[in-house]
Amino acid sequence: MGNISPQKTWGGAPLLSEVTEHIHERLTCVEPDYTQWFDPRQLRRMSRVLKMGVAAGSIALKEANIAIPDAIITGTGYGCLEDTGIFLSKMVENKEEALNPTPFIQSTHNTIGSLIALMLQCQGYNQTYTQGAFSFENSLLDALLMVKEEPALKVLVGGVDEITDYSHTIQKRFGKFRERSESNLNLYKTEDGALNGEGAAYFVLSGEKSDKSAVSMEFVGTFYKADAETLQSGINDLLQQAGLTTKDIDFVLLGNSGDQHNDKALQDHASVLFSKSSTGAFKHLCGEHPVASAFAFWLGVKMLQEQTIPSSVILKNANRSLNNVLIYNQYFGTHHSFILLKSCRDSG
């Protein structure tokens, strides 16, 4: 795995041993020194989201000890917003004349996955999904289908999104994000509204278990504008296919965003479905954005690997050992997704 996020999720430190506090109206990534992956001459030509995405992919491949993956799959809700903003502003300033084509070329959603492939000289399957808040989930589904057909494949799959001044100003007009600067650690204690976020996380998935394998992904399910009954029957069906029930879930990682209305509905669903499970939240650490579930995926895997739940994550502790972790994410009450992660340490 590789993760560039508003927390220091790179560099090998223990899981969230130090939580980064942001006193701002948006959460921006804590970025590493990119010269360990790129030539400084390359860096000058790369936008921030490209640096984040390629670095996260490079970290994941290095950890998996893989030089070139068999496929690259990326999910992104907004694509390369910085280059999009540059191109559109220059169109206005130059009255649509004598435009530099580079920002336009690099503004497309598939630039991130394409640049990873170019740098690795990877000529395999390369796909980008741009289905809003289901972009990362659809990327996972594609990867699952691939490794079920050919278990030996090594697939690099991830989710990437960024904030820019332009995008944040536009998004605030919808009234969904907080208007004033305050600590992200008080997200669930203060006024109503989500904190805008960003991040880049990549993972290497395979259909074959190796000696290093500690976690398996059992299923991904998405539900759009679903009511409580549909969500309950949907998760029961998904768990049944995995040979489990709601009582088997040890920890539920909830996508509470700070929006009180949607958070209450989410917690009400969780309390009915998973009354015996421990619960936690993650968006005070990464913010709200279309592929925030990629951060949750990284967090869930790390918790299973290290068999620990950071105190900064816990909402309710049922004192259960970690074998099955369910990510239950929601995006402004419309997009609901479930991802089940399972420890495979005891499966031999």
C-alpha cells in the first residue's frame, strides 16, 4: 500500500502514532520529499495531484516488491483540478487565443494512471473510473473481476483526488463544507458541515495469497440513494455471500463527515445492524472527498495488519479482536458503500 493523505501515512511510522491537526476549513495532504521518486526536472512539469498519485503508487509497488504491475486501475472524482483551473483561467485571460495545450492535456482524469504507466513502461490494462463518490469502489470491483479470472495477476488499484483554491471556492457555494477555520479533531463536536479533504492511496491486489499477505478483500457493494431497508437487506446479502452475518463483524469504520443529519442516519443504521461491533470514524483525519473510502481502505488494512485500533479512530469499543473490518462509507447521504476486509493470518 501507498498513501499520501492529510496525515503522515508514509515513512513507516506506527499507525497514526501522531495525528496531524489542521486548523483550517480544508484538509490538505502532508506530502513527502518527492525527489526520492522523481528527477527534479520531472517535478517541475508535474502538478501536485500527479506527484501525490505517482508517489502513492510507487510506495505500494515497492512494498509489494513488484517492478511493473499487470494492470493499473485508478478512481478519481475530480481528476487533475489544478491543470483544469489553469487551462480554463488562461482561456478567459487570453480570450481563447494562443493557449498552451499542456494544461489541457494534463487535466484529464486518466492522466494519473497514464503517467504511472509511462514512468514504469507498463503496457498492460490501464483504466480510470470517474463515477463520483463510487470511483474507488468501481476500481476495486474491476480489480476483483480481473483477479478472479486470472488469480496470478498483480493489479495496482487506487483512488486520487485533490483540492485547489478554485475547486474549494466552487464547492463551498453548495453549502456542504464549513465556512470557518477550526480543528479537524473537533469535527464531530462543533457546528454542522463537512471538512473538504484530499488524498492519494494505491494498493497492490492479487488473487493468490503470498507469505506477506495479511488481509483479504471479501466484497465491495454500492447503493445509491438507498433507504434504510434497502441498505439493511443489501449488507445482509453481501455478508451471506461471504459466509458471514452482522454478528461476525468486529469493527465498523464509518464515514461520518461532520454533517449532522447524514451522520445521524449513518450511525442509526450501524447501531441497528452492528450493535455488538466496535465502531470508529475516519473523515476527521482525511476530510470529505469522492475517494475518501481509499483512505478508509488503507486504515482498515493497517488495523488488521497491526491488530490495533488507534484511539483517534474509536467511537465505541466493544473490546473485540480484529478479524473482520467493514468500511461503511456515505457521501452526503446519497452514495453508500460497503467494503469488507478480512484477516487471513489464521487461514494458513
